[in-house]
Amino acid sequence: MTDAHVFSRRTALSLGTAGTLGIGLAACAGPAAQPSGGSAAGGTASGTVVAPLADVPVGGSIAVDVDGAPYVVAQPTAGEVVAYTAVCTHQGCKVVPAEKVLDCPCHASQFDAFTGEVIQGPADQPLAELPVTVDGDTIVTA
């Protein structure tokens, strides 16, 4: 075996290892704005004000910012509230509330505003939930 063959084999092995490592790292990486960790999505502290309950229509949803991160809050039935990240799981675009549906303007994904589940792709993962509750007339993180 010549040095050229050894070099090629070493190069292939090191590239193969680096390629595998790169694929592994890429698989772990999600959209940059996707919330993670903490007591609530994105590390938001419990009791953080999300929105006045009166601002969220029953059977509808609104966009809010919580600690500088985009979320949507919905009120499926009177007094019942849910919140999800407004970051599309497809490529990280910001979804827009449209009553019972959350629309992604970038690639037409749609999510159920009351469950965060995908209604229409290309997104194939649900939106991350932000645990919320009602405290008097205010929606706060749980």
C-alpha cells in the first residue's frame, strides 16, 4: 500500500467521523428561537404575566411576547387558557394567530391554536407548550 492509499484511507476515515459528528450535531440542533428548559418553556419564571384574560377571545388566540420571546395564547372555552411558542417547528418562522388556527407565513404550515398540533405541513412537530394559568383576570405562567 502506498502513502497515497494510506492518506486517502485516513482522510476518508476522518471525514467519515467528522461527517457523522456533523450529522449528530445537526440532529440535535433545532430552530434557534425554539424555547427550551426551565420551569416553563424558555426558562420563564412561574407567575410571569402573559396577558390580560380579557384580551384573549373565547374560541380564539392572540400573539404575545413573554420575556422577549414570541408566544400565542388561546382561550378554547371561557376561563380555559393555553399558550404555545410562536416559532414554527419547520424552519423557525413566527406563526400568526387566526382565531382557532396558527398560520406560518413562510411555508404555509398550520397549527391548532388550542393544542399546538400540526394541522398542515410542511411542519411535522407540534409547537412547544408554555404552561399557563389564570390568576384573577390575568394569564400567568404556571
